[in-house]
Amino acid sequence: MRTRRFRSALASSSTRLALAWALAAAPAAAATEAALALRLAELETALAKRPALYLVLEPAAQRLTVRARGLVLHTVELRALTLLSYRPLFGGGEPPQLAAPAVWTVEQGPGDTDRETIAPTTLRPYSEEEEMAPPTPTPVPGGTAAPPPGEREKPASYRVALDNGWQLFLVDRPPRFGWLRRFAASAKDGWLRVRGRAPAHPPLVTLVVDAEDARSLHHLFRTGTEILVAPAAP
């Protein structure tokens, strides 16, 4: 009889301890969420003070927005967001950790090669001869004239090198992970190692968006562009 009472008292004590822990953890979680929200606001305030455009990646809301001075200029809905890291058959290591909120800076992007208009350093009188454009070549019958450089259609799939060791990978369809592709990648990796070349496989933050959205963002990913990243979950 005494044994039963002891077990019953022990179980009741464990229940009270579990309930007390849950009640104590709830305010702690709320405090952590508030701290993350405050940190996110501080980072965006610093970005909004400058006239440059910046991007905001919100994994929980599945969207990427273009902003300036804190105002939303354009919103792109994400069809999927996936973290990809390559692990070779031999060797390798873990990719750098991703923390949020944080600001990622583009180290090299596809927008670096896009044409941009640069204001002249000096003002000169208008000259009609200098402003005359060269004649447009006549297209071949049955063909179409090639667009001038810088005005060709932007790709719907490209990579953006970031300062945190990762790459942003924009695609218009989810990547495929079949065993045949994995085997081909491993074979290519092994062949490069046999030839004395160390293959580079940076981890990827893959954003699946519509093709038109990927093209519209192409020119924004230039060296120095900053991307504010919100926490993945509230």
C-alpha cells in the first residue's frame, strides 16, 4: 500500500514539474520571438536609410520583395524554397550555417553584366551628329533581327554568389534529385578529382519562381546588393 502511494505521489510530482516547465517555456518563446522581430526591424531600418534598392526574403510567407526606403516596390511569390548542399562520396564537410534574421550581400551576380545608363561627367551642347543612331541592319528574309547587346531576354535560371559561402539559385521549376542525376554528378566529381581539379559545389538556397519573375529580378542581383532574410518561422 505504501508503494502505491509513493508511486502516485511521484507521478503527481512529475506532472506538476512538466506543467511548470511548459508555463515557464511559453514566456521564454514569446520573448525570443519578440527579440527576433526587433532585430529584423533594426536591420531593415538600417537598409531603409540608404537610397539603394534591397530585397527581403521571407521564407515563412513564401515571398521575395523588392524595397526602397522601406516601401514595397515589387513582390514575387515563391513556389518553393529549398536548401541544397552537395556531399561527395569521399571527404567533404558541412555547409556554413544560416542564421536569421540576417543581411546577405551579393558578391557576384548575373546583373553585373546588364547594361546600365551612366550619367555624363560633363555637360556639352547638343550635337545632332553624335545623337544619330547607326542604321538598323536589314534582317535576313524569313529571320528576325538580333536584339542589341544588353536587351536580350534574361535567363529564367541563374545563380547569385553570396558573402556567406552560399549561392542563391533562382529557377522556374523544382530541381530533380533522381538517382541517375546523383550518379552522374558523382561521376563528374570523381573525374575532376582524378584530373587534379577540385570541383566546387557551394551550397544553394534554391528559390522556385515563375520564369517572368526570375527574369524581372535578374538585373537586381548585382555586386553589393543586400538581401534581408527574415526568420523561417515566427
